[in-house]
Amino acid sequence: MNIHWLSGLVLVALLSGCGHHDHGHSDHEHSGSDQHADHEPELPTEKFTHYTEHTELFVEFPRLVVGQTSTFAAHISQLPSFDALTEGRVSVILAANQQAVQRFEMDRPTQAGIFRPEVTPVQAGLYALTIEIQQKTLISRHELGQVRVYGDMAEALADALPELTAGIFFSKEQQWKTDFATTEVSEGQLSDSLSVFGTLAANPNHEAQLSAVATGQLNLVNGRWSVGQWVEAGTLLAYVQPQLSGDRDLASLQSAFKKATAQWELAQKAAVRTEKLYQEGVTSQKAWQDAQANLRFAEAEREATTQRLKQLGQGSTGIPIVAPLSGQLLSVPPSTGAYVNAGDVLFHLVDSRQTWLRLSVPESQVSQINALTGLALNLPNHPVIELPLNDKTRVIQRFSAVDPQTRMATLLIATEALPQGLPLELAIKAELWHGQARKQRVLPAASLIEEGGLYRVYRQLDAEQFEAVWVKVGRRQGHWVEILDGLALGDRVVSTGAYWVKLASLSNQSIGHGHAH
């Protein structure tokens, strides 16, 4: 009871802005015999609800009488958003024999969503009533069928109105203040489904963990990398300057390289000088041979120190760490200059454009889903994602073995259709679609309100009146559910915002019942 009381309070707060909205008819409720004696009787109200591809129209107006001005209250919502139309031109057209007899226009709304064209018929009879809505380059025509223009007030009052079923009132003004939409029961094709659980995993061919190949000092390229940063294959990420024992530390090797280079340069000059002296007969052949031997020895020492440096990385920078694939960095070293040990994981790189779904299927259900056609994913804090099997979502491993402990088989599905940034090893619930699809009556699953294992929806009587209907549901597939009983094709129900209609139905008073007719 406390929950209902609080919900009703929330609804009152939400809808209090609706107040007492005059739809242009009168300042009195249309109750027929309740009129004061010194007032003329109020004309009965005509109502129409109609849809085109682009607009929803709900219009109310007093019956049309020759020479009497009738103010139309045309409530217009844009589709598919169901937001109030805030600009445009609205025309009321009375036609006979497919010819326009009279046309009445209103070039702006009096308030968001509501246009009030005034219609004054000049001749009695039956007319085809059309309301035309023009928005920049778009024109919607609501052809509402025949309407009578009465010769006088007495005739209009004498003609009875069809009896209307009373329903739950939820005005257009209230609907425009909430996330609200309606849809028709339609025919769709759904497959059987099976609910399973699993996790998101990286494609092992699209994942790499880069480790230090030697103990030493880590130097990051550009000084820093960030988690979530995208890098291309071949990007140089860091160097490791190895710390070796004895004369094989980097500083000693660099010193040895410089010393060997200097000795090679001296030996080269000595060999050139001795060669000249030998040719002139000034020095002996042995001296010339010794100079040549010293040069070859210096060249060998220089080459050896060069190769030792190359083994520690190109030049004197260290051992390079290069991205083997394109992807996002999921982990990075905290800072440059850190001391690392051989085998330490430095970078975790994942190409998240393709993700694996690792799903666990009970062994008793394995045989049921050989003809898999797709799946729907339920992720925490995220709308349902539908993934039909295609070139972006495909099965890569189907039940290779059953785990002897859990009696579950693993189904691996690779997909490139998930939003970026989802964490690996995220727990997921999946609905597997399998078997032959068949035609049936369907609704968006969001239309359903569950109460004690039973389901009901709110069927539209007109744009502002609804009734609760209990339904029997069958197959589910992603956003859709099969309706076995309770609704017919073409019935229109609340598909978004059913909860607000439920709150309105719980009130003992007409919360926000703001139309004056």
C-alpha cells in the first residue's frame, strides 16, 4: 500500500503541470442535462483518433451546425517519437463528391501539440472530414471518414452519440510529459528460444600480452600510455634496457664499443701509413704485415662490440617492445624509468572490434539448438542487443565437449556487433534463437506488465482512454513476444510508458484529468 501511495504521489507531481487544459469547447464538463437553465445546451463532442506514417491525431470538437463556429482541439504527435508537434500548419477540410467544399486553417499551435482551427459550416449534409498537417516538406493527411453538419442546434442535440466504453484516462498532455508510445499488434516471425549464461571474452587471435624479455629499466615511448588508448600494429611502445652482470651491462658495452671504434680508427691510419712506407722501401715487409694484422684485429673487435649492442636492442636504446596487432591498451606500466623483471607483463592489448561470447549450454539442451539462427544479449545496465547470425556474428565452436563436473557444453560465438568498451569476462545472459520461425501475433516485450506470473497490457480505446487486458504470451525473441490470447491483430497498446497508465488506473481520483469539454 505504501508503494502504491508513493507511486500515486509521483504521478501527481509529474502531471501537476497539466492543470485544467481547455480543449476549446466550453468551460463546463459536457454532461447534457446538468446545464444551467440560463445557458444554451452544450453540443455533444465528436472524437477521432487516427494515425499516418508520420503523425498521430487525436481531435475533439462540438458537433458541426450550420452557421455555428466549432473550435477543433487537434492534438498532434510526431511519429515515431510521439513528441508533441510544435510547428506546422493544420487544415480542416470538408469535402463532398471528392471536392473540397470548405477549408479552415491554423498556421501555428496554441500550445505545444495542440492546434485549434475554427470551423463554421455553411450547408447541412454529410461530408468527408480530412485533417491535413503540413510540416515544411512533409504533408500528412488524416482521412477521418464522414461527419454530419446539422441544420440547427435542436437537430444536433437530438441525434444520439454512440455509447463509449469508459477507460483509464491518460491525456495527451500527460503523455507528452513522459516517455510514451503505442504500437499495433502485428504479425511477425519468431523462433524458439533458450536462455543461457556466459561471459564476454577476447578473441585469442586478437589479444596480446607483452612481457619484458629481460630484467632492466623500462623506458616508455613518449613517456606515457593510457588505458583505453588505441594503437596500430607495429607501434613502438617501449624499450627495456637490460641490466646484465660483469662487463655485459649496457654502460660497459657502450664503453667497449667506443674503445674498439677508436682502436680501429688508429689501426686504419697506421695501416695506410705503413703501406706507403713499404711501397717506398722505407720499412720492412714484416712491419707492413703487422700493421695489416692489427687493422683486421681492430675491425673484429669493433664488429663484436657492435653485435653485442644489437642483441640488447637497436643502437643503445634497449630491447624494443612493439604492438603485434591493432587494438586498445587494457593495461599499461605506471611510469617510465621503472625497474622490471624478465617475464613481467607490461602491456595488455586487445582488438575489441571482435568479441567472443563464451556461452554455457546444459547438455540436455544441446540437441535443441542445432539450427541456431541468432541470439539476444542481456547486458548489465544496457538495452537488449539482438544479434542475428550473419557475416558479423557467427558460430566458431559448437559443443566440442561436455564438462564432466558441470555437465555444460560451451558454445563460442564471434561477433563484431557489440558496443565498444564492454569489459572482458563480463557476465551475460543470452537468449538463443533456434528452430524454424513461424508467423504469429507479436508485440514489443516492453508492452507487458507482469503481475504474479501473469501478464497484462493497456489497450488503447482512443488516444486518451485505455483499458487493461490480460494476455497469454508464448515465444520470446529479443525485443518481441508472441501473443497467444487476449489481443487481435491491429489492436493498439501502450508499448512505452505502460507503468504510467497503471499508476493512473490505481488512483481513486481522476489524476490530472484536465480536459474541459
